[in-house]
Amino acid sequence: MKQSGASALLQGAVQDLASGVASALRGGGRTSREDLHATVRSTSDLDLAAARVLGADLLLPAVLDGTAPTGPEVDLARRAFDAYPPPVTAAPTVAWSHWALGHTLRRVGAPSGPVPEPGPEPDASWLTGAPWPSLTHHLAVLAPLALPGQDCAVARLARGRTLDVARGFVRAIRRRDWYQAAGAGRWLAVLPDVPHTLGLPSGLDFVELMGGEDARVLLQVRAARLIGSGVSV
């Protein structure tokens, strides 16, 4: 019961943070940061854990609109990065998520204090040749890496498998896996040669309609729309 209660608290904290980011992404690129600022004021252990779950997307509004992040945003992200280094036995997606957070912190800079060193990229060979359902699942988890011009091993691999990600997007919708569909949709917003017949904009609308009560789904859909609109980073 204690573990279940702690899990529920963490999920709630993640939803709160994701909601703040999603709110900051609304408006077709005209970001509003007030809700996010209000959300990141606390830095309890629960908030740090939630920030680590959300990862680099905590700083996504600053990345997409090219503005400097505020001190509280950076402080929470930096403390989460330091508090939860991946163990040697961590799953590859955990290692990549941690690297993405450190890489984004270095990218956006910091109003004050040191910026962590993300270190070298983790290994990505485990994704090479992955079946398309598995590929889509892992890429959805690593959606924070789906940014225009992102140059890392995962992004390069994804750019060579657009059709597989498109298949995964459709499959996730059919399975009503809205989180995976939203993450795959965000990747498709940055991948080349997406088939027009896929109807990505309409698909994202449907994902938001059906799964938008989950703030993490809403965050990814709004990010995909902003990126698809041609926002430069």
C-alpha cells in the first residue's frame, strides 16, 4: 500500500509538471510560462523525482521559443539530473533520458551556477534493427530527443525509419495507447518523408481528443504541432 501510494503521488507530481509545460507550449508558438513557473517553485524530493521522469521536456518551452529558462526551471532540472544518475545496469532508455536532460541543460545555459556535463552519448546499437513496434515504443519514451536538427545516434537512427515510426503511430492509435501515439507523432514531426496519406495533423487532433486528459500526452501533441509549424530551435 505504501509503495502504491508513493507511486500515485509521483504520478500526480509528473502530471502537474507536464501540465505546466503543456500550458507553456500553447498558442502556436507564443509560449506562456506563468503556469510552468508556478509549478516549479517547489523542490521537494517528490518534485525532483517528477522532474527526472519528465526529463529534458521540463526545459522544452525555452528550447522551442529560444528564450532563456528561468532560474527555478534550471535549478529543478539541474538538481534532478544530479540526484538521479543512471546506474550501470540502467535500461538504455533511462541512460538516454538522463543524457538528454544534461545535454538540454548545457544547450539552454543557466542564469547562475554550473551547468552539468552530460558526458558522451550512451550506446544506441540496441535500437539498430529493432522491430517497428519495439522501435516505436522506445522512441516514444525518448520523445524529448525529437527536436529539429537534433544530432544524436537515436535521432539519426529514427531518421532512417520514418515508415516504421508511421506504422507504429497508427498501431498505437488503434491500441488506444495515447502516450505512445503522442510520442511517435512528435517524432514524425521531425522525421523526413512522412507520407501525406498518414494524415499526421488529423491524427494528432484525435490523440489529443481521446488522450489529452493525460498531461504528458497533451505535452507531446503540442510539441509536435509547434515543431510541425516550422518553429526553429
